[in-house]
Amino acid sequence: MKKKFVALVLLILTSSLYYNCDGNHASQAKSLYNFKISLDSWKNLKESNNDSYSYTVSSRSVFGSGTNTTITVLDGKVTSRVYESYTLYNENTGHYLGFDNRIILEAFSEEKTTLGTHTSGAPALTIDELYNTCLNDYLSVDAQDNHITFNYDSNNIIENCYYVPDGCMDDCAVGVSLSNFEWLNDDPIIIANQEGETFN
């Protein structure tokens, strides 16, 4: 029943928003459409690949700092979380270092028995949980005041889901950005594309 309700809400929102021509509402409508494509593909992909994968959630600041949190999921359950925060600038010299020479500010690795014992980093979520978070927390905000974006990668898996409040200039995106997605079984099956940074 809940799945049917979510599908109905998506259909109503998408249909109604296509009739509104302003940029924010058009962006929300396109994002909801892309979300549906991506979620449908994900359900097939995870089953074909034993629901075992890893991915990285990244955040980047225009001021030179950033974080990476790598999550590993085996048989649909999170088994590890690895985190680092860094800066790309040397505070003493003011020089830009580049990513390969970044200064690590904090780092940790959590395994099954220690998951969630650190407060920093993206939460230890499965991709299924990320889709739910994306729909409920980011795609559903008021498009009157926010620019909403959802993108998927070349295999239709969620890549970016966020919103940016109108008028905000720097480090304004609220949502999630994924990279380095990798299946962890021996015989991954890829479904072809059908079409065409955690942020703070």
C-alpha cells in the first residue's frame, strides 16, 4: 500500500509540475521523472548483483575542504564505513595542494561491530535507504524557494540528489553526491542506460 501511495504521489507531482513553466518547478518535475527511472533500474540491478556493492559519499567546499565516506554493503547490509576529511590548502603557506597532496584532518574505519561509533561522515545507509532519503528529504522540498536536482550515473544508479535554496551563493547544496560505485560480486550484470558533493 505504501509503495502504491508513493508511486501515486510521484505521478501527481510530476504531472502537475510539467504544467508549470518556471525553472524551479520544471527542475523538480524532471528530477522526479529521473528518480523513477533510476529507482526502477536499481531494483533490478541490486537483485542481479546480490545486493553487494560499495560507494562513496563526497562533500566539497569552495573554500578547499572536503570529506569522503565509503560505505560497503554485502547482501543488503552495511558492513563497513571509512571516512576522511581533508583540506586542499596549506594554512601556513596559503598554497593550494591539490587532491593528491591533501592534508588529512580526520580519518577512521568502522567495521560491522563498530558502525556508527563516530559522529563524522555520511551515515551508514544502503542505496535503498538513500533513495528513500532522497525522495523524502530533498526532492519533496518546496520548489517555490529551491532548485531541485536528481541525476543518475551511466547505469541509472543514483548519483546526485540535492536542493539549493534560491539566492544562496556558496556551499548551499543540501543532499547527497555519490561516486566510485562498484558491484562486489564476481559476475556483475549491467543494465544499459535508458536515457540521453554529502553536501552540507
